[in-house]
Amino acid sequence: MTTLPTAVHAAPRTGRLARLWRGRAEDRPWVRPALLGLLAATALLYLWNLSASGYANSFYSAAVQAGSQSWKAFFFGSLDAANAITVDKPPAALWPMALSVRLFGLGSWQVLVPEVLMGVGTVAVLYAAVRRRFSAGAGLIAGAVLALTPVAALMFRFNNPDALLALLMTVAVYCVLRALERDQGAARWLVWAGVAFGVAFLAKTLQAFLILPPLALVYLVCAPGGFGRRLGRLALGGLAMLVSAGWWVALVELWPASSRPYVGGSQNNSFLELTFGYNGLGRLNGDEVGSVGGGGRGGPGGMAEKLPAGMEPFGRPGGGGGWGETGIARMFGESVGGQISWLLPAALILLVAGLVVTWRASRTDTARSAFLVWGGSLLMTLAVFSFMAGIFHEYYTVALAPYLAALIGMGAAVLWEERTRWAASAALAVTVAVTAWWAWTLLGRTPEWLPWLRWTVLVAGVVAALGLLSAGRVDRRLGLGVAGLGLAAGLAAPFAYTLATVDSGHRGSIVTAGPAGGGMGGRGPGGGRFFEGGGMLPPGGQGGRTPVGQGGQMPGGQMPGGQGQGRGMPAGTPPQGTSQGTTRGDRSGGGMGGLLNGAGVGTEAKAALLADADAYTWAAATVGAQNAASYQLATEKPVMAIGGFNGSDPSPTLARFKQYVAEGKIHYFIGGEGGGGGPGGGNSEISTWVSETFEQTTIGGATFYDLTERK
């Protein structure tokens, strides 16, 4: 393999601004402006129409609001400022958003802009990682592929933990690649990689460690220096990872349970149980106690047990568990393919090509190491996502995007340098042709959306593939033109999907990228199709979008548990923090009885909760975190989420709840059914006791119980 040359164009440097614009002295003059342009374009793309998503996932937004008011809630990741229960993840992903809200106040932009900045940062780090060993062009291609991946555009504008996880995983790979470059200074870079892994664990627990095995193996085999030194440095990086993740875990586990919030998502108030159960092995084997689903019919008390016969959780088809068919085809299937797989075949082809080109290089060759690191990360994550039987959502695939993008940039650059060889030009041609065919296939799943694009991409891809066969034997400018056509053909379809994504609002717990119908899941009884907001449409219905505030319905016109719509307000009224101006493009809905998205909060309900709210620890309590979040975001007052996310966590106990009521700490109980354990969620004893002890009243369409006035 030939080293990719970079011409030297030394330029005088007169100040910081000039250095920022000019970049390295050895770079061509266009390199730094192109990078800055890519980052600026990414920022503008991700900021476009950002407020259409309102508070996005209200579950996490409520925790952000709580953390902006209480440092204790900030530290633990509590759902409310009074610290009743935490989210079902560690809190690192919440911290940047909570600081933003603390500084600038509560609002959609304050919550979501930190996620956009993470997206821009991930593109920048990916560019730096690819550019160091290959070329600026390779780095720019990788950055553009990442920015235009539909699921990346979705999650870097959304407030789930996946944005921070993707950024930190990219940083970790960058640090390992730096450690592979030379013997001197390698320990420092492995320590930083360990820190990145540790903080990523505090964002999304064990998913942060998926790529750890391939990275450690590549360093152990391919790094310079003696084997003992390499092993010792890996141990040092592991120690850094343990410390950077373990300090928070140790504090939570050692903190007296009586003075900290309940660990949401666990059944025994233990973060270690949450980590290795619901958020760990349960995701792999589907045995998720207290979950909303998973393998088969879900864990004990799970929502899956409560659905009608023949209906799987959230519409995921059976055969490989309640969350979709498992197997290698999962990433290319109907619901996932349009999110991430546009360039996945190309990345796999280029991975093989890159390894073939570098196969005879020395053990410490950094180009081959880069292919092994990025390729190993892609394959490991791909395998786990393909075969995990527990909870799986389409947006998880954002984790694949940086690895895929890096392989595209590196592989294209290596084959372009080798294009005078027939095998290399043929590999480029095959890559472009397969990419165009796969885009044609994916676009065929939404035939009414931009029908012209499907054939345009196919024709352009075929023309570019034929031209690339002779790219090494024609004029360089002509070859570059053909390569540019191939790149455009490969990016056109995901770019269009990305534009459809940023043009839409996305709210709730399960969201997908692309146009309406582009990320649709399975089918329910009679062929009805589910969409990400949790509703079911009749056979032949259009999935993927609903009018703002309208929840999808189960057969018979009812939500699970008997609800007909989001609690607390008529259908068609948006929740607080959302915009009515985005009805046509909103991806929301209060599906699954408020499990996937919360209730709307009308003015009457808000006024009632705010009345004398400061006299109580919690303005209200209600079953399920999404509904509690809606009322909390509307009032900015603590609302207790009984049972955590889906109402199945044993918190608080009936005795503890009675004690809170006796001490005058809770003003209202907001009734309604839903959650993970049937009527009243998994805490039906509390609902029953409240209904038998206190008078019921209707406020703004919702059922309220004043806990200060007994029958």
C-alpha cells in the first residue's frame, strides 16, 4: 500500500484566527476551510427545526429539569427534584442538558442544543481520527457520511443517552489509534481511552463496553513495544476506566438507601442489579424483569403480558423475541434498514478491501490497525444488535454510524490510491454499484416518497461504477468526476432521509428517522401496523406520524388499560413545550397508555397543580414516569413517578406512600390506567387505596384525587 501524500504548502501564521482558518502548515489551502464548512453545515442541519421536537423524550427531559433545580437530583439522575426515583440509566448523559437548563432556563432548545453539539463534536473527532493516518479527503468523506446518516441526524437532535455514547466511543477509538502510532506516549492515550469508556458507562452502562474487546485485542497484537509493555499499558487503561466509571457506582451503592432516590429500573433498589440485569444480560437474552417486553412475552409484570393475544410489544414481530426477528438480516430489515444500512454493505466491502491491501504490511502498520479497530468495532456492535433478544429500538443503531463512516472514508481513500490496479478499481466499482442497488431497494419501501430519487440513484450509481472500472487509466480530472458522481449517488438517498428527519418533530420513547413509513415496525392482529408512538393503524394505514397530541389506539378504540387518549386534555392539544406548528411532520403520540409518551397538560390541570405547590414536597404523584414527566415539565414542580418508567418498579411501597400522604408531602394523585402492571401499573395497591380513601374529581379531563381531603 502506498502512503497517501499530502503536499506541503507552508503559509505564514500571523494570529489565532489565521491559524484556525489555515490549519496545519503542511495542509493544502482548502483543507481547513473544508473541515470548518463541514462542521458548520452539520451544526446548521441539526439545528434546523429543532424546536419541533419540543421536549423530545419527556422521560429524560423531566430528569434534566429536576437536575437543573437540585444538585442531588443532578448527581443521581432523579426524575424529580424531590428525588423519589431515578431514570433507568446512570446520569452522565443528563448532565450537559441539566447544566444548560440551569444556565438558560427550561425550554426545547436548552435541552436539545447540547445534543447537537455532541453531534458536531463526533464529526470533528471522527475527521481527526481518519485524517491522521490517511488524508484530509478521507476524513471529510467519513465526517460527511456520519453527518448524513439518518439515525445520527435523529439522535443528535434527541435527548436519549445515545448521542453522548456515540461521541465517547468515537473519542475512545481515536485515543486507541493514537496509542497504536508509537511506543512513546502510548500509556497516556490508553488512559484517556479508559476515561472515555468509563464516562460512556455512566451514560449507557454496559453498551459502552461492546467495542472494548476488539480494541484491546488490536492493541495487544499490533502496538509497538514489547508484549509485556503492551499488556501493562492495557491494564493501566483498564484501571482508568474502572476509576472513571466506578466512583459514581461506589457512591450510589454505599449511599444509605433511605437518603437517596430509588434506583429506577431495578427491582431491589440496586444500581448493580440494574446494570447486569435490565440494562445488561437482560438485553441479550430477553429476561428483563420489570421490563416492558423482551424475549417471548416479556418479564414478570411486563407490558408484554398484558397485550392481546397475538400482539407483540410495540408492534415488533415475533420469531426472535418480542422486539423483532433476530439474526444478521435485522440491520437490513424493514424497520432498521432505512436508519443505518444505506452504506453498511459498502463499509463491509471496503473493510475487506482495506485489509487485503494492507495484509502484507508489518505488524505495527497503523493503516491496517485502523481498519482492524474500526472494523472490529463495527462487527462487534453489529453482531450484538443483530442477535440480542431483549429490548431493541431502531435508534440504537446510531452507535454503528461512526464506525461505518470511518470505514467508508478510509476504504475509499485507500482504493483510490491503488486505482491503477485493476482489482482496486473493480472493488471501487462494485462498492458503488452495490450501494446504489441497496439504496434503490430501501427507497422501494416508501414508493410514494420521492419516487424519482430511487431511479436517479440507481442510474447514477451504475454510470459511476462503470466509469470507476477505468478510473486509473483516464485523465485524473475525469476520474475525480466519476468518483464524485459515485459519492453523490451513495449519499443522495441517506441525505434525503436525513432532510425528512430534521423536517419532523420526534417525541416519545421510540422514534425513527426518515419519512413517514420509512421506519415502520411490525404488524398487529389483522395486519394493523404499529408506529413509533405506540399506536396501531388499520391494515394499509400509513405509519410513522400522527397529529400532535393524538395517541394511537388499540383495537376497540382504547389504549392498554382502558385509556382512549393521553390523560389530562383532549386529543389534538400539544403537550407543554411543543409546537402546534409542526403537526404535519410530528412523530409523537401518547401511545401504550402513556408509556411511550406522556399526557397532555391543560391549563386547568396546571393551575390546580401550581396552587400551593411550594407547601408540598411533590405537587402530585401518578403511575408511570412519562405521565409524571408531562405534569412536571408543565409546572416545573416535582411530580412523583410511581413505579418508575413503566410503573412496574416497587417504589414507593404502599406503606411508604401512606407515610408521605400522612406527612402532607403529596398534594394530588393523578389517576388513570397504564404502565407495566395493568391498572395503575405495577403499583395497583396504591391506586386502589387512593380511590377508596379520597374523593375523585375531574380537572381538565384528568382524574385527580386531593390527598389532603379524605372521604
